[in-house]
Amino acid sequence: MEQDIAEIVEEIEKEKALGKISAVQVFRGMLNQPELLSVSSANAEQTGSSYAYSQFNVNMPRPVLEAETLQLLAANIPLCTQNFPDTACTFWYYRTDEYSGNVPNTENLFFVRLLPSYYKPEFISAGLYGFNQTFDTYNAVASQLSLSCTNDLAYDNLKYQDGEDTTVYQLHYIPSDVSITYNSAPNKFQMTGLNTPAPLVAYSAANTYAAGTTYAAGAYVSYNHKVYRSLQAGNVGHTPGAVGSSTWWTFVTDKLVVNYAVGTSYRKGQYVANGGGTIYVANNDIYASGSFSTGSGWVIPDAEFNYRYLVTGYADPNVALLQNTSRRQWNQYALFETGDIVQYQGQSYQAIQQNKGWLPFQTSSASVYSIVKTDYKRGAVVYYTLYSSWWKCISDNPPANSITVNPFTCSDYWIPSYWSPQSDNTGLPIVGLNTISSQFDMNDTFGGGQIEYPFPYGVPGQPFNPNPRRLLNSLLGFCWNGLFDPTAVNDVLTTTNVSTSSITTDFLNRLRPVPQYYVRYGVGGLGEGRGTTAITYTADGYANLVYTSIVAIYSTIVYGSTLDSQRNTNLIGLSSMNAGNLGVSFFDNKINGPLRVKGSDIYSIGIELRDEMNEPYPLWNSAVATFTLKLTYKENLAEK
């Protein structure tokens, strides 16, 4: 029968070429121009994945000829997916401190994550890590998040590697640092910072670990060139970094206060130890040319500080950087220690001395500084022979002889080089979550127990959206957009002048604990007072366990006669996801709105599905999606 139809089609085409159209009139609806067309993913030639798809292409068994318009009549889309998209399974937060700095930046940004749904639990230690899955209740989400806050897969695999790996790969995760819980009273999620007391401890005061010593909670020790903090009292006989030690010790990711360094210039607010464990803070910008002296502006700080926690927002640019950026970046708010390697504008630099806020710059094109020249332009780099140092001009036409040995007295015109340009990226830390998880989430050993390659092959790491419009934060109800003025934060934290109408105030309202001085409500009305010591922040809204409310359906065979607010064309319909997670979403068109067909003869049809955030909407290969299209055709003038 199929052979007979093929012969008929051939005969019709010949008659058409000769201008004989009677046969075409009789057979065209049956053979070449169907009024209804069903497109099923079960007949797909390609789906883009071996286990799931968000787009597919169907080659027509017989071409549809001279089509003019189409419209989507019906769509059947099975809903068999997890509640959260895998690209939004990471919860990001800041933890600031007095030593490293109070301004949020990529150095004090950390995460808690649910492992993506396609990770196979049989390859991973059971019951240790939180997974993305289908969640029926808030409590089910909370139980997985409690695991995520305690252990992270890449962190556990990475911390047992050699010193080179733990230096090159810097994962921004701190076990047991925060807890994300569900509070049934307000029906909202909460984040609590666990390590609230943040005593300033000198690096030299971290004693070498001794197996027979009992350590108190909060005690610091050094072991195998790393520093650990005791999580519990009565800590004895638990070797830091050993299997099972994570309930007793945590690897210290925050920086312990280093000793004063001769010749280092310190900005106001920086801390040093005097070599004997006593800690001081700079009361003003200090140029250090000789030995440590309390008379030059160093004072003993308050005895107690707090880590401050802040849940980030989806528009925070630092989050976008740390989701995938493979290298550590310089920023003006972080404190960098001597020897730290960063990247700035594509170039690697190593810190010559501890510094904060001093810009790295190239010195290869430096000219010799002239003390009488006044026509230097912004960006000029000079080498000053008298001080054996490089300087960069930051303001046009500086006064003659304006470079001084004290960088703070000439900072309106010149900044010193506290960074040494590197010839390559050797030693430049990798910090991107996707990059590190791709290497260390799942691995295998080869020869002598050394981890050699990722396993299983071809499994991508933690997915991410390079332009995040939702995070696990927002899906859990932490709905802040994350915008604030970083230049105002540090000053506001130490003053009573808190604006009530700025995005900085919006930022301050979310810090826990809130700043020391804060305008608050109380008996008798508004007044100033000590900030609350509360360490919990309750989500702004309620958690959203709905993956998406619609699925946008696009096709390759329509012109740009459709447009959505995300500037996508080729849209043929929006299917409402109005069924349960294990149901079938059904779209039924009630409006006659034909769309012009791209070209006239249809040999293949491509379908693509996207969610409300314009991200691909994945369906497992077990889910068959079917679409019914109505077609109209060009009029044949020869028939009239």
C-alpha cells in the first residue's frame, strides 16, 4: 500500500508540473495538505540528551506542501519532574567579619546546595547530602536542606586531597555554618547563622594539634599546614580532617589575624597581632615604616565581635561570578594576605604584602618617575628609584614631587603597587562552583588510591544559569533582589546615621545580627540602641514549590509573527501547568489565531519547551509530549 501511495504522489507531482491540477485537487488533502497535524516527541530524531529533553525535531514521513498558516490546537505535556529546576538549587549567603571586612564581596560569599536531580545516589554516600527531588511539603525540603548545611559532596572530596588541590581549588562552602529550617508558625523558611561569636584569634595562637589534648569549643589548632576550629567542648582524640571528624572540627576558611609586618601600610579598620597573640586594630590609616608601635594609631579592639550573615538576592553580581567563574577575582573590599594570587582584568597578580583596596596594575610599561614633571595623565605607571617601587597615576596633572613614602599622603594622585604581575595563571585559585563540582563531586581512584579523573564520565557538575533570575534563595521565599550600595555599607555599620530610604537600609534590615547602632522601634517610640543579637532571618515570602506556571512552546516553522517579553520569536502557544506534579498538563486552544508558516513546504518540525524564566523546561525521555497543529494552505490560482 505504501508503494502505491508513493506512485500516486509521483504521478500527482508530474501532473502538477504539466499544469494538470485535477488530481491535485482530489488528493492534496489526503496526501500533501492535512488540516490537522500531530507532532509527538516519541517520533523525535534528536532530543539533545540521552535521558531528558527540552526540544526535539521530527522529520515528516511525507512533506506538507504549500502551507500558509498554522496554530496550536492542543498540547499534552506530562508533569513528571522535580519541584526546583536544577539550575536554581544553590542557596547563597554572605558571612562578614571584622578582620576580613564587613562589605559583602566574592571573598565572603558562601553557598549551600541541593545536589542536582540527575546525580545517582548509589555513587554517593547514603544519607549525607541533600538532593533535588519532588517535594510534597515544606518539611520534605527542610530535611534535605539540613543535610546540605552539614555536608557538601565536593567539599568532602576536596579536603582529603593533597595541599596543591586545596590551594588551587577554593570552594566557598563552610560545613555547619548556617542552618536553613522551616518554621511552621509563620509557614516560612528561616536561615540561622550558627557561628555567631567571632573572636579575633591570632594565627600564631593556633597551637599545633596534639592527640592527647582536650580542646574546648572554639579552640583553634593547626594540622598539616591547615587551621581548624573545634566545634564542641571535650574534643579529644579526633584528628582534624580525618574521616568522621567533621562533627568535631571545621576547616577554617576565614582568615586568622596575622602578625604585624614591617613596611606594610594598613588602612583604618585593619587588624594585626603583635607577635605574642595580642590583637590591635588601626584607628586611622597607618604608614608602617618601622617596628610595631601602639603610639602610631594601633588600639586594642572590643573583646567580642559577631559574624554577620546576609541572604543574597538573585540580582547580586557576585552570585553570577561564583556560580561558574573559574578563577579568583580581585575586589576592592576584600583583605588579601601576602602571597594571595588573584585575577584582575584577565591578568594574574600576587600580593607583595597584606593589603585592602589597593588596585593591581601592570608595571611592564613603567617610566622612571621625575620629581619635577607635572603633566602625568591618569593611568600612567612610573618607577620611583628613591623608594624602589612602582606607582600608578589616578588623577591628571599631579603636583611636582607628589609621590611620598607614605601612600596615604599622596593617594589623591598616586597609588603604590602592592601586587606583582604574574606571567601565567599558575597558582591562581579556581573558585567557580560549577568548575569545582565537575571535578570533585564524583570521582574514582586509580593506582595507589590517587584520585585521577571524574567518574562517571560525562556527568556535568552543579548546573547554573549565567544570568540568574531565580536562586534557591528566592524559591524558598527569600525574595530580596540583592541590590545595595557596597561603598556605603562599611561606614554605615559603624555610625548612627542610617538612612531610611535607601537600598543600603534594605541591605541592613537583612543582616543578622543587625549593626551595633540601629534605629529601632521600642517603648516610647523611635530611638537608638544596641542592635539585636538575633541570628535568625525569616524569609520575606512563602516558598514556591511550583517549578513553573506555564510552558512556552516554540516551533521552527513559524515566522517572527509572535513575540514574548523575553524577545523570543517563533512562539506558538503557552500551556498552563494546571495539573499535579504527576499529572498531565493539557492545553486547549479556544481562539482562532493562525500564524504564518516559515516557507511553504514543511519537511521537519522542531519543538522547544521553556519555562516562565526562559530556561529550558526538561522532560524525562519517559514523558511523551504531543502537540496538535491546525494548518491552512495557499490558494492555487490555477484552480480559479
